[in-house]
Amino acid sequence: MFRTLVLKELRESLPIVAIATLAIGYVLASISWGFKLFGSFLHGADQVPFVADGFAYKIAWIGGVLAAVLALKQTQWEEMKGTYRYLLYRPVDRRQFFLLKIAVGLSIVAIMMAAMIVAYGVWASMPGRHASPFFWSMTIPSWQGWSVLPVIYAAAFLSGIRPARWFGSKLLPLAGGAVAAFFLMVQPWPWIAWVGSGLLTALYVSCGIDVARSRDY
């Protein structure tokens, strides 16, 4: 049963994953080889990797959009299609069902964005790629940006699962999570971002599960 639900989530996430993969590929091509399609906004081939090319912000933008869209797809899309009643009728505890959704969504975001950082790091570590030294410690700001993505995902999940109006308070959790993630990312101590992200993610997930268990579908 759990395997079937996981495969369902992965299958329905494929279009979003495909678009995110294209965005990641374009960013890596731009900052690694200077490939430009939409001007010089992403150009960074002649800059110091991870330090002067704004890579951490690219991680935050792509990962943040991916996390928010994926979470809303996993919640609001199910409601629009009317599949909640069928899914929640299965012999699976409601809490476990929504925790599984969250686990799959967080795994997709974390793995894809971590792969982007590692891929760029491997390229930057190769001799002759750029005229500057490279140390893996230079990737810490990017990992700091990566660490706040679960906050955005969990906040978007809560927004999607709440039975509120779109033009009312439905997106307030997502807006608050995005603002919190931004401040955690730009403050200078990575450990604060990691701890703060863990606490806020746990809070949003707890609220989302509570709403999911108590609401009438």
C-alpha cells in the first residue's frame, strides 16, 4: 500500500520535476560555461564559483519555487480532482498518508537541489575550469540556502491543505514561511539557518497534519 502511494506521488510529480530539471540544467550551463539564453542575468563563468556568482540565491529561487509548486500540487490538486475521498478510504491512517506525501515531496526537493550543488562543486573542483582556487567550504552558503527549502515546502503544504479562500488567508502560511526562509538564509551563521529551518519545518508540518486530520473532505 505504501509503495503504491509513493509511486503515485512520484508519478504525479514528474511534470514539475521535469521543468525544475530544465531550469537547473540551464543555470548550471550558464554559470559553468557562460551559456546565455535570456541575457546576462545568470552569467557567471568568469566569476569565482560559489563566492561571486550568486549561486546560493539561484538555489533559493529554483528550490523555493519547486518546493512551493510541488507542495501545492500535492494538496490543492488532489482537492480539485476530488480524489481525497478515494485516497483516504484506503486502509491507511490519515496521519501516515499525509506524512508520506510530505516525505516524498521533501525528498524530491532536497535531492534535486543537493544534486545541483554537488554537480557545480564537482565542475568547480576540476583543474582548468576557472582562474581561482576552490575549496568545498566555499559551498557552505549554498548549503545554507538549501537548508531553508523545507520551510517553504512545509508552509506551502499547510497553505494547500487549509480550507480557506485563495483571496483570503489561504496563502498566509506560505508568505510567512518564505519571509522566514529568506531571513534564515541571509543571516551570517549557517548553524542558525539549519536549526531554525528544522524547528520551523517541524512546526509547519505539525500544523499541516493537524489540519489534514481534522478537516472535512
